Amino acid sequence: QINIVLPLSFLFLLVYIVEISLKILALGPIQYFKKFWNMCDFVVITISLIAACLELHPLYHSLAVVRPIKLIRIIRLKKRYRDIMNTMVVLTLRLISVSNVSLLLIVIFYFFAIVGMEAFQYQVTEGCCVNASYSVGHNNAGSLNSSAPNPAVYHLNNFDNILRSYVTLFILLVVNNWYIIMEGFASEVSPHWTARIYFFSFYIVTLVVLQVVISFIVEAYVLQLEEANHCKEREEQNLQIVYDTDCVEDEHRKKEVRITLHHQDIKKLNYLITYTDERRTRNRELFSFDRAVKKFRRINLPTEEGMQCSGRRLRTKDDLHLLKYRADIQVYLNKRNAIFRT
């Protein structure tokens, strides 16, 4: 039986290499690598080429897992998959922005782990909990029928040390048979209702904090969806049909920013830079100024007039809301001006 998978894999890999080579020759390396999807294609094909070369070696086995990476190119070819990828990027950035909430969740885990170690350390072991509704310490754990075999070893979910405490709390967080673990500890401590209070309080507290994190994620997803729909409607209204989606995404992801510096602002900025220079020189520290600040010091600044700086930055949620509700804001401003005139 002929295996055609390997020849087809090399054939498509060759097509992808030719495609990337032609793009680099046509656009130039600098322009080619400016786009995110081109960089993604280059990395994926490079990894695929290395894996294909290693696959020819007779000892090649472990790197077969690299093959599915080539499926990432589907995201580049299908717009719907690109939208999913963009949403995942937005969600990742949103999770970074809610680091305070995530830190609060870590603190809650640490607090309940310490309390659990003080209250339940070495309480649940193999062969224990014979009075529990679910025999946590036996092989039939998780079943009300004592004759039903079950290889689950729930007694390993305990508070004997900090690592096992974290694992146990994570299992409780994802609601993975949490009632079996709770029944095991409730049968070993006295009074038994103290264990139930501990587990219920942890579940309620983490549920509230987790809902806050989920709300940030849902907000990021809805915002990304509204932004895509708004940009699509604006393009259709302006009859600007653009087929290069990379350019469209880059255009709407960044915003042109103009900042006007008046004479007082310039004097204050000069003072701060000079003060920082002197302090670093006095402390014998290396200079690590931003390139923009270095250029700013070489500009011949006007004495009385201000100056205007322009550039691009990533859009924020407020920018997208202003873009989306531009018409409503203009109507509100017109009504307010009409009231003031009267």
C-alpha cells in the first residue's frame, strides 16, 4: 500500500516556500516582515521545513507533533478563522490588563490553601473516610455502590502540603466532583459542618471573582465583534471595498494621535529631562532614555510658540466607543450648543 501523505506534505510545503520566496522578492524583506501574518507564515513554514528534513532521518519519531503546526496557515487563508485569531489576541491583552483581578484570585487561593493545611492536614489518607457517603479512601470512591470498582483515588486531593492544596482548590474551582472531596473531609473532622462551611465559602468567593474575570473576557469579545461590524458598515457606506484584510486590520487597530505642546509644557519637559540627566550623572548611572526623548532634545524649540507632535498608537476601548457612537455624540453636542445659544 502506497502512502501518499508524505509526498503530498512535501508538495504543499514546496508550494508554500515558493509563495513566501516570491513575496519576499516582490515586497522586499522589510515590507514583507512588517505584516503580522507574513511573519506568522514565515515562522510556521520554517518550522515545517525543519520538521520535514528531520522526518527523513530514520530515528525521527518525537518531532511528528510539529506537523499539526502547519494547520495554522488555515487562519491566514480563511477570514472567519482570522477573526477568531484576532479575538484571541484581544482576550490575551484583556487578561493582561485585568492582572489585579487575577492577582486577587491567586491571593484567595493562597489564603484558603493555608487555612486548609491548618485545618485538614493529614486528615484524608488511603483507607480513610469509611463513614463518608462516597468512600474517598477506597477504590470505589465516587460511587454509592461499594461493589462498583472505580480507580479514582480521591484521597490524593488533600491539604498535606501547599502544592497539593493548590491542586485540590483548583479541582474545587472547576467543580470536578467537589462534593466527593467535601464529604471525605466532612467525615474526618469534628464537627463535620466546619468542613462544609470551608468548602462552600471557597466556592462562593471564587465564583464571584471568577465571574468578574469572565465579564472582562466577554466584554473584550463583544467589543471586538462590534468593532469589526462597525468597520465593515463604514466601508460599505463609503464604498471602499478593500480586499487586503491585513491593511484593514492594521488601519483600524491603530489611531493617528496629535499632541500639542505649549510653551509651558516644553519648559517643564526640558526641566524634567535636565533634572534626570543630572541625577543619573550624579549617581553614575547609564543613560537609558527613549529614542524619542533623545530626538526631542536636539530640536530647536520655539521660544514663545508651541509645537505639535503626531504619531500612531494602539486603539483603546474609549477610542472604539468614540468611533462607534460618533453620530450620537455629534447629535448630543448639537443639542447642547443649541441650548447654550438660547
